[in-house]
Amino acid sequence: DQQVKQNSPSLSVQEGRISILNCDYTNSMFDYFLWYKKYPAEGPTFLISISSIKDKNEDGRFTVFLNKSAKHLSLHIVPSQPGDSAVYFCAASAMGGSEKLVFGKGTKLTVNP
Amino acid sequence: GAGVSQSPSNKVTEKGKDVELRCDPISGHTALYWYRQSLGQGLEFLIYFQGNSAPDKSGLPSDRFSAERTGGSVSTLTIQRTQQEDSAVYLCASSPAGGPAGDTQYFGPGTRLTVL
């Protein structure tokens, strides 16, 4: 059973527009959420995170929103740039439990010039 | 500074053979993680080492998989009697302290394992 779900395998947007990547989770014990970005032939790199005590975290062009009641989070990238084209993974962990991260399957974002 | 390195970058092996994958974490990082990514899947946790504590092996898919971490630094993931379903990219990550704050996990480039 997938505890972290990214239902859109791909997303294509125009440069300058907003990219919205979505993630749903099922485990109510998760209380820390992260987004990682992955280029081909490279390991994932950390992008932004949010604790369950917050509903929004912003870092430059990247904002993560958390809706605990809906068990849903989203990553907004605005404005989108061609260099943002990559696979984005949503991940979650449960504090006080294992330190392992549970990842979604990823969404491939393509930003067209 | 040097990041997490993994070797080999690619490994092709025949079904039934044993393979060893190596991870060199960032110097000074006490926590080390192994994940794998099968085709079309997300990253799947395998094992976690933190300092001198007993490793968390809860993600290892079978007893054919084992891992060691020598001297609190380099780690080796061993897969015995490889099967075709073991084909995946094996990723190693290290973290300064090892905790639920996953933003401190730094990933290596991975080893792509292909079992024929």
C-alpha cells in the first residue's frame, strides 16, 4: 500500500507560469514532509520541507502548502523556469519513529521556454 | 566539499551472482541510509545506520540483502543470489545527525544495478 501518493506522473507548464505539484498521504502519523528534486543520473536533492505544525513554508520561488485534514500537500513554483525541469518527489516521515523517509513515485515536471 | 559518493555507478550481473555496492558518506555524518528506486517507483527505504546503534533493517526486502558500515563511515550493501527483480537504482544518503528532519539527508548519485 502506498502511503505517499503523487497521482500525476508528469506535468508540463510554460516558463513564467506557476507549477503546482500535488501529493497525498494516508498515514496520520506522518508529521514532517519534504520535497526533493532529481535530475537524471543524479541523486535527489532537498528542496523544501514543512512540519505538521505549519500550513505553509516559503523559500524563494518555492512554497509548500500542507492541509492536514485532507492529508494533502502541494508544491508551488512561481515563476517556473526551464531549469526547474526535473522529477519531484514528495516524502514524509514520522517523528519519534524510524528516521526513514517514505517517498511518492515522483512527478516529472517539464517547463517549456 | 565532497558529497556522498557511490561505486560502481553501473553494475550488470547475471542472475544468481552476488554483488556489493559501496557508499562513502560525507565526512563526519553519523547517519547513513540506503534506498532503492525501481523503474517507475518512488524511493524505497532499505536500511539505516546511526552511529554505533543497531541498524534499522526494516526495509530490507529479503534475507538476501545485507549491509555493513565499517568504522562508522563507509557502507557496503550486499545482495546475494541476485534476482531480476533486484534491478534498480540503489541510492545512499548520509545525514549529520540522523533524525526525522529529512532535509539533512544528502544523496549520492546512485548505483544502477541490472540483473540479467
